[in-house]
Amino acid sequence: MNIKKVVVAGGGVLGSQIAFQSAYWGFDVTIWLRSEGSIKRTQPKIDHLRERYLADIEKMKGATPDSPSWCRGLADGDSFDAEKAIERTEAAYKNIKLELDMKKAVEDADLVIESMAEEV
């Protein structure tokens, strides 16, 4: 199966990170949320991840795979192109969709990842 469209159900700490990392590597990502309040809580997390990625990319400039500042999730294996990483970060930030309609969110999904708080 060729995965292109990823839906993350839930935009909490873990869900927003899964979504951003998936979008960073080029997947078409939608975060399905249960309420308008969820959007208000999720968007700042996405904003923060963008800033964090950009800061980590800056730290990685000139780093090697064995240095403490090397982020394997931002690099292509043992190589790193800062400009390409910045482009990926900005594309991920712009292209993540937040959706309240579950049917619309998942209708063409290749992969759905559940990351929602469980009620006990």
C-alpha cells in the first residue's frame, strides 16, 4: 500500500507531534478534532512545533550524525540540508488541516492514527 493521506484523530501533545512529523516528511495530514475548543488547543501546539523545528534545524547546521544536536527525524539518514529542512517545516506547517467532520476527515485516508484522551 502506498500511504499518502494520513489522518490523526486527536490534536493533543502526541497527536500534534505525530501530525507535524508526518507532514514534515511529505504526507498529506489532517487532524480530526471533536470540537471548536479542540482547534483552539491544537493550533498553538502546531505553532510551537514549527518554531521548535526551526530552532532545531538552526542547531543542526554544521553538526554531524554523532553530535548531540543531530536530530535524526529532521535529517535524511546521515546527511542534512538545512534549507530543505526549513522548506519541509514551512510546508508541513501550512499544509496540516484541522477538521471537525469525521466523515470528511477520513473519507480518503490511507492511514488513520488514533491519539485521543480516553475517558474512564
